[in-house]
Amino acid sequence: MGLKIKGMCLNCEDTMVFPFGGARLNFSTTQEVLAINHKSMTYETVNFLNDYYKKDHWLYTDERLKDKNVLTDELDFFDKIEHGEMVLNKRNNFCLKCHENELNFMVVGCFD
Ligand SMILES: [Zn+2]
């Protein structure tokens, strides 16, 4: 079962909803996560299990889009969203619109 995540920036109030993880039937081949395409500077959802994204995308599971002062390993269970190997920090992620580390994520549903 995958999760639906809502992102909301506390600084500029930009919002987005994206799938996180994979559904039951394709869990082993598709694990979706939000990313920034740094060529077009847009948000895109990519498959964590494929390599194609590595050239043009930064994933929100990457430390580079998380607050430099907050290491995911030091966060407790309630401050992160985990799905398989992927981990999102709930707070202080990089916002593409205002370039502040004010993008927060919350689980708003799931898909199967
Ligand atoms: Zn923002």
C-alpha cells in the first residue's frame, strides 16, 4: 500500500499532493516519490527503483533536499515518513518555489 502525501510550505504556502511508495501489485517495481527536476525546475514524481531519474532529478529522500541541520538518522519515528527504503523528513524540506527549507509533509491518505 502506498501513501498519499501532502506537501505544504510554511513560508510561501505552496502545496502539492503526491504518491509515496507503491501499490500491492507493483510494489517490487514501482516506488514513487516526489522529486525536483533540476533541469526544468519543476516538481515531478519519479520511480525510486529506476535509475533514469539520477541525471535530472533530486529526490525528497535525498539529504540534499532536507534541512542540513537535521539528519534523518537522528529523527524519531514521529518526525519522518518511511516506506520501504525511502524516508521523508516531515519538516524543513527544500521548497522549490521560495527556496526556503520550510516544506512540510503529512500523510493524507493511501492507495492500493
Ligand atoms: Zn515555499
